[in-house]
Amino acid sequence: MFRSRVRRQLARGLLALLCCALGAGPAVAQQADEQAVKAGFIYNFIKFTQWSSSQDGDTRRLQICTTADKPLGGQFAKLAGRTIGARTIEMRNSVGTNEWSGCDVLFIPQSDADRADAFIRSVGSAQVLTVGDFAGFTKAGGMIGLYMQDNRVRFDVNLVSAHRAGLTLNSQMIKLAGQVIK
């Protein structure tokens, strides 16, 4: 029963985000919408990722780190204070390649694509969900890569990297991915 509820929540959340991505408008509004949709996707990715070290009732802060100062046009910061289960999201911006300790999620925006390899190597097999905002992120070893295609936000998944880190991604989320590296 729990799994079917999780599947329905995931499907509804991702469907709502995809619908938001369909809207048309001025370029600036589209850019803001795109950034908000990406932030929403990341929130849902976290909701449907299971850390092997996490247990039911875990109340530790869920720390999302990013390599940028103001990622996704400030939309990313709106995740701070939201909760996933019993965990409250805390944000850390502008982390360096060796400053991600304590992070549960590491977001690498397109502006830092040239440094993505260094971040992915430094994280190694630690239990850190790596999410990138550019095509090719998963091929470089990142776990979830966001990109735009046909004016929609899409994502790819690298299950090899996720499993190496001891993370389990929800199967319904994986079905919605464009490309899955197994």
C-alpha cells in the first residue's frame, strides 16, 4: 500500500511539473518558469530517493549543497525550510570541490559544467545524490541530469552511480527518465 501511494504521489508531482513546463509566454517568464520547474523536479527527485543510511523517523537536516551562489535564478533557494518526511531542507551555496561533506544532495548548475568532473570525482561513492543542470551530466558520472528538450524539462538517470553511492531511486521516477544508464 505504501509503494502504490508513493507511486501516485510521484506521478502526480512529476505530471504537474511537466504541465507547468508546457506554458508559453515571454522569454523572461519562460526562463523563470523553467528554473522553477527544475527546482520542483529536484525536490521530487529527493523525495523519491532512498539513502541506505537513512531510517524512518530520521529528523536530521537534509542538506542540499550547490556549487553556485544563486542557482536556478534564485528558485533553488525556495526549497529551504521545506520538509521531506521528518527532515527539513537546509541549503548551502558556493561549495567547493572538497567542501561537500555533510551534503545529502549536490547540485551542479550549467555554469559549473566545466568543473563537474572534479566534483563528481571528489564525491566518489559517498551517499550524495548528484544532480546536474546540463545535458551529458549522467554520462560524466552524475546521477541525475536535467536538460531542456522541445521546450520541456527532461532528465536522464545514471543508476550505476546511484547504486555505487548506496542510493535507491524510485522505479516510477526511473520510468519517466529519458535515458537510463544501467
